[in-house]
Amino acid sequence: MPVTIRPYQEGDAHHIAELYNRYLDSPSQVVGKITGEVLEHELALRNMANVLVAVDDGRVVGTFGLLRNSGQRYARAGEIFTSKFFVAPAYRNGVLSGRMFTEAIEWMMRSGLLVLRLTVNPANTAVFRLYRRLGCVSVGEPAAGEDGYIELHNYIPLVLRSVITDLDSEAKAALFRLNSFGNVTESRTDELRSDVRLVDGTRTVDYCVNLGEYRLTASVDVDRGRVREARLAGPGGDYRPLRVEEPPYCVEEPRDAESYRFTSGELVCEVDGRDGSVQVLAPGHHGPVFVSTWPGCRADRSSGWWDSEPRRLDVTPVENGVRVAERCGDDETVCTVTFTEGVLDQDFTFTSRPGRIFHTIGLRQGTLTLSDPVRATEQRHPLGLGLGVVDATDLAAAGHAPAVGSALTWNGPAARIEVPVRQPIRFIHSCLIERELEPGPDGVVRLRTVVQPGSAPVPTPRAAERDTSAESDRRIEVDASAAGVVSWREGATKVLRTPGARPRVFGRNPRWSAGMWVTEERSRFSRNSGLGWGVRSASAWEKKHPLGLFSPEDRISWELSLPDGADQPVRADVQAPGAAEEIVLWITPNTPARTTVVFDSAGTRWEVSSSEFQQVWTSAASVLLSDGSWLDCRPAPGSADEAEIVLRPTASGLLIGCVSATRQPHGAESSWHLAVSRQPGV
């Protein structure tokens, strides 16, 4: 019996959960196993439009979800997100993936949704190649962001819908005979690069679609969500232009709007007039310490926590703040934002329930305290994704929900942020929460956040103490073709994990080629992406000297300095005058699969297993190497205050990023001390 593809039915969630739980590469990776109830909750939260289910002899073997909300990002008019595109391994070498994609495209065209958006792990090369073969293109940053994914778009439904009325009858017949889009588009390179081409100031992507003996080419304006022009070539190779119809929707274009700023002591609150987002800035902190999204006037048009839709907002100044209003036909959402003595009040009224609202805590170092006075409990955790709180970055329904009446406090060197739990709150991760908009008896939703400046500067971590009694030879090898350090030994201690002769996958980096290297990255506090994963560019590197490298194209140079005394740390100095946001020294230490990490977070020492967190930021860290030694990493004296270290455990091993802002204060350096010792230096 052939595999059948049908729409989602009641009761499917439990069978889908069983499918996902059988495989490590399933699309729902959470702590423990996913349940049918959790999956149903997630599909509801993400505004499920449709889920295609592939069934073989009564068993679910594949899924293709079409959702109106991704959580991270918003959907513009005419767009839909795909999630849960998963096929059991035994069915991946056939045509099932292409069949499911084809049925999804047909459903989209019938529904007037013409642009498909999705995310993919670029290190999963098989899936990445599949999406590229199906016509998915990159219109943004081609490298993975902090969540480990890149976003792709598919405009095939838009192209076909825009020209179908002007296709020849034979070309239409060829289109209707298609049963898979797996081979109809011209193949695209697997390289991590943007597919956007600038034409007369317009960002475009080009498509070539094969319809039997016919060849359809089109140029898509990615910012306006429309086809600019299209042509059809017949069997003889003669081209003719096609009449392009406008899509049945209008994409809201970004527009200039004023930002409104008001202060409370040293703190600054800013309301963005383009998308309604609110952020609070504190002195001495790199990036905002708090960000709140605008919920949107309609429940199906929420902002994501990483992306906001440009909106037509009416912003009116009031005492100590502004009044923001959005109207969608007869519906209206109004919020009065005020900031007085460190208290941020957001009072909402609405005619129909708006979308979701997310609050991001921008503190990277410090502690999260969950206080429950009813149960007389208090939990305290270092800040970090997945540390202390079930991570739900990729599964919106898995977050921890603190009890109403409890209190949440984030305490860092730059600010202390308190959120009283008066309405239901759900953690996405430990620095990202969703707050429900439940009106009080008077019909007003009152959200309160208290932001106070940090009480004291962070103590400078002490220098690592090295055990000189066990000192031996130090050997470091730098290879320009690998763009980094390919070997570091301290006597018998192997300090770095390296890929060998050929690049390999490490974490979400598909081109890992060295055990220590340098890249330019997006900002660590960017709402659109966060810090990347160290994917180096294709630019060539040259050796300045035995322990120094230079990239003429990227204008990045870095070098290691070995001290005269064996008890002194190795120094790494990085210069990147052309970098726009962050410059990062990446390290893959030679650790066991699970290792011990000791780190300093806002002056507090923590010792944890790498299996207990997904990401933490720190001012200094020591990690346990495979032979029992410790590698200590910290900014060198004289480094800028913005210098921080990020730790990311992965299935490949631990990844360390030593991060510096590129716009350094006068006299500050991007320099790091790296030391191997018998005891942790933190």
C-alpha cells in the first residue's frame, strides 16, 4: 500500500509524538520526551493552519506543519511558516519529502498564502541540501544565529500564482502533472551565502522552474513580496514575457517613525514608533537590559521575540511616557507606557484579544531568582539559556510557568529587574518570558516591570594560578589554510580539539577547520539573530609570522604571544578595524562529551556540568580538559568592559567564544589570556 498524505486529525498528536521520540534528529528536542498533549499545546500557540501527515499502513511516518506563528519571528501578509517537516529515516531516499512539499505548496496556493518561511540547521547538510533543492533561498544572514538556525524563504507559490493565468495551455498541463517539486527548480549551491541580488536598488532573488519542456524564469522583489517580471521559454527555446498579476494582499513596508525616549535617573526608556517595541538601557551595559514587544492588534499578527512587523501606530506623548494605539478595521489595541522611578508600567486596553507579548531580559551575567511566597520556596540560578529552567527556544509549549503570586528577579551588574507574577507568565528560556494579557475587572491589562540600576561594579576576576611543578614544553601550530590553530600541547596535555585534515561539523558550524580561530559576528544583543557560531568566510588567510594570521579581504589579524615564563598565560591579540559589530576568538577545547565548567557571572562563582545548560555568558571561565587539566580563559588586563565569554555545550563538544565589541573605547584592546593549569582559575 503506498504512503498516503492527509490533513491532521484529532488524535494524531500522540502518534506524531511517538514518531519524534524515536529519532534524535526529530524537530522537537526538549528535556525528556515530547507528549501528545505538549505537541497539541504548541500547535495551538503557533496558530496551526494545517499539518500534513504521511501515513504508511496506519503508522505516521512524516509530518509537514504550516503555522501562522514561529515564536521567534512574525509572518507578513501572504506568508506562512513551516515547522515539523520531518520524514522517518527509512523514507528519506524516496519521493515522500518532495510529495509532502508539493501538497503543502498546493494548499498554500488555494489558501492565498504564497511565501513559505522555514528555519534549518546549516550543519545538517542533508536537510539543508534538500531545502535548497526544493527552491528555498536565503534572503537574510546566511550563517546561523544564536539559536543555531538560518532562515530560508520559498517563493515558488508566489511565482506560479502570479503568472498562471498567462501560461500556455501546454505549460499549465505540465504544471498540473507535477507530483513533486524536488527537481523542478534550478539547483542552488550549498554554500552559506545570501541569494539576494540588488537590481536598481531592489533586493531580488531569481527563480528558474522547469515545467516539462517549458522553462519559467522569474525575479522576485523580496521586500514587497511580489514578482517583478517573468518569462516563459517553450520547447524551441524562444522566450516570451509573462503578464504578472499582483498578489491578493499588500505587504506593509517599513517606514520612518520617531522613537520616543524618556528617563528615570540613569536609566533610559525608548519606545520605537515603527513597531511599538519598548527597551530600557542602563549605563555600563552593552545593549538593552530589557525589551518588550508589541502584541499586535490581531491575535494572528503578533510580533516575534526576534522580529517585529512594521506597523501603523498612533503615538502620543503623555506624562512620563507615551500612549500607543494600533487600529485594524474595527479593532483597536491601546497601551500607555510610563517609566517613573524605575517602574515601567504598560497598561493595555483592546476591543478584541490581541497577539502575544514577549519580554526579553538583556542581562547576560547575573542570577535569576524565582520566589514563591505561597510555597515559601526560592530558587536561584545563573543566567543562561536552559540553565535552571527547561529550555523551550524550539518548542513553545515546554516552558516553565511560575505560580501566580510569585516574583521573578534578574540581578546583574548593570541592573536589577523584578517582575511580579500577577497574570500567567511562561518561560521560553531563563531570560525570555511570554506574558498573557488578561484584563482586570475594569478591562485594563496592567503589566509592571521594575528596573533599577546595578548596586555595585563587578569585581575583577583574579588571574589564574598555574601549577608550575608540572610544567613542560608548550607547542602551538598555526595553519593559514585552516585559518587558525591546529595544535596546542602543554607537555602531554592536548589543549584543543581539532578537525584534522578536512573541515567538519561542530555544533551549528558546518565548516569547523581549527581548534582556535577568529570571525566577525553579529551583535550579541541583536534582536534579529544574536551571536553566531563562528562560521568563517571563504576569504584566504596569510601567515604574518609563525603564530599570527591576517585576512586581507576581511581586514582581520590576530596573533598569539608566548610568555618567557612557563607559569604565564598565552596572550591572544585580535585587530579588526573593518568589523561592524563583534569580533570573536573561538576555541574548541579538548574536553570529554560532558565536562565541568567553572565560571564567574557578575562576581559570583558557579561550578556546573556542561550538560546542565545550553549557553552562559561570563567574565572568566575554566573548563576541565580530558586529561584532568583546566583551560582558563579571561580578558587580558586593559581589555574593554564589553569583553565577555560565551560557553555553548554541543553534541560535538564545548564551544568557547571570547567576544569583544568592535567599537572599542580609546586605548582598549581585544586581548585574551589563555592558561592551562591543574586547578580551575575562577
